[in-house]
Amino acid sequence: MSKLLDAGAIIAEGEALTGIADPEPKLRVNLEALVASLNRDGRFDTAGFATTRASLLRVVKDRLDAHKWLRDFPEIGEEVIADPVFLCGLPRSGTTYFQYLFDNDRRFRLIRTWEAIMPFPPPGHDPASVATRKAMERQINEQLSSKVEGFDALHLIDEDGPQECHLFLEHGFGAAGFFNLYDCPEYFDFLMDGLDFEPVYRVHKRMLQLLQWKCPQPRWALKYPNHVIAMEPIRKVYPDARFVMTHRDPAQTLASICKMTFSLRSAREAGPVDAQRVGQQMFHFIRRHIDRIMQFCTGPDAAACFHVDYYRLAADPTAMLDEIHAGIGTDTPDDVRASIAAWRAVNPQGKRGENHYSLAQYGLDEDEVRAAFADYIAHFAIPSEAEGVRT
């Protein structure tokens, strides 16, 4: 890459655009780590470099704009985010499907896709702007579909559908998903070994407060598979947080995250993406996620997490939700059952196309992968994909 990204210049430009000095200098080290990794391993052509820099600038600007709203309306900072439920699990373990089930429960509030991309003005303050923002998000999705092969089958997304927390974690430059978008291995290791997640989740909370302001306040359900790497810091920011974690054959999830990462990077990098490099990186990615899961789920706060068998969930989500709701201290009203059943009827598996992949495509052996993840498989009694589907 001939040009180099400059963290200081990106922050300075964000400050100039918003007219506010960055009040969170501790977050700068996260951006510096990401930029250093992208400068080292990123393979961008001119357009790719410009797009990447614009993306980083956008999240700096959004974070600073949030501070402007709190400056002008300090009551936003008094908004209480009560009893949030974090929907998580290994990436590609069914968390998006799970998210849509929660979205059909009137008692929960989920981040909308258009809110994540265009959070300002807060929707409760300017409801008239919502229709325009939804239309803009629809155009963005159409552009992604044209750039990323099999995009609709890779990731269920609608402009007014529920969205995950990735973009709000980008604001603090603490999103594990950066490693799926970009070849940035040093950044991912920094994220796991050196990054302080507590300030990142304080940025996340601020965004929820902005979205909740002047709106009804049902319980938040917050989906991001990678929440599993930060459950202890999340509990510091949200002391009453509960986690609902899906479990699926990690060999299957690894193959799927390889496919997604390969596809996302292919839309961003100059030249062909090395599939075997993706395979080795995502093996490391999943192993580090498993380590954090095992650490939390055998630790003192393990009771804060309710565990879900993906195969039972896929076979009979309504019955599984009875157990999940009980685990997070609520029930399952009849109208919620009916809403979920109606959504399933019009969204059968494979509706948006088939998503084909295998470990071998990425230089990985299934038996070796399953042996490497044996601790996780045994602890949660996870069947192979074939056994889970069959039973």
C-alpha cells in the first residue's frame, strides 16, 4: 500500500468536522493499533484506501457528534439502560437468527440497521428523519449486495431490521469484527491482550442512551457474537447485564466465518485473498473466542449467562424460548409465541439463498479442528453439525 493511514490526522479531521475536541484520548491508542496493523498488512488499491479511511473517519465523527448531543442535552446521560440482554456466541453460531426471534418480542428493543449507520439525530428527537434514513440504508445494502458475493445468504440484514452492536463498538475502535473486514492480525492480538474494553462499552452505552432518549423504554436485547470476548468488562458498564449464548459445532462456525471473512475482504482488498491465510487467522480467531468463553463460564459470574443449544433452537424456537425467557427472568406471552411463529412461516431456512463452504477450502482439517476445540465441545456437550441436525 503506497499511502499510509494516520490515526492522528483522522482524529484531527473528525474534530474539525464536528467542532469538538476529542474528550476520550484513551481511545486513540485503539485506533493507532488498528491503523498500524492496516498499514502493515492491508492491501488496498486507491479506492480501497479511500474507502477505509472514510470509514474510520465516519466512526470518529459519530463518536464526537454523540458528545455534542450530550453537551446540548445533558439529560441524555441520565438515561438508564436497565437489565440489558446480550445475545452472543461464537461467530456464525446462529446469533443472527436468534436476534430476529427477539425482535419479534414486543418487550425488547433492538438496534435498527438504519440507527447503527445513521444514529443522528436521535430518533426520539427527530422522528421525521427516520423515513429518509431508512431509504439511505436500503441503498447502502443494495451496494453491498453488488460487491459481496452471496451477501444476502451470508448475513441476514434489512434496513429496518435488527442490527448488531459492531458499529457502536467501532466508535471505540474495539470491534473484533475489524479482523473479518481487514487483514489486521496484530490489531486482533492487541484487542485480545492489550485493549481496555471498559471505555469501549461506555461509548456503546452512550449510543443506547441517545437512541432511547424520548422513546419508549423496553428492555434492550443487544446482539454481537463477539460480546463473548468482553463479558467481564460489559458487567462493569452494565452491572445487571445478562448473556444468552448460542452453542453450535465450532468446526461448522469456523468454516462459516472463514467464508464470510474471505468474502468481506475480497470486496475490500486489492488482488486475490489468500484462502489459507484466512483459514489460519480464523482458526486463531475462534480459539481466542473459546478461551474467553471458557474463562467467563467457569468463573464467578457464570450464572449471568444462559446457554442455548443451537440445534434445539433451530428445530423448535418457541419451546426453546420458554427456557431462555425463564433464564433471564421473564415469561413467554401468547402473542409473542404467535409473532415468532408468523415470522418463521415467512422466513424459512434458505429463503435468501444457500451459503456453501467447507473447512478444506481454507486449508483446515475437520478432525484436527474438532480436536483443537475439544475442551469447549466437551464442556457444553456440543454435537457435530451432522449429529445436531439429525437429532
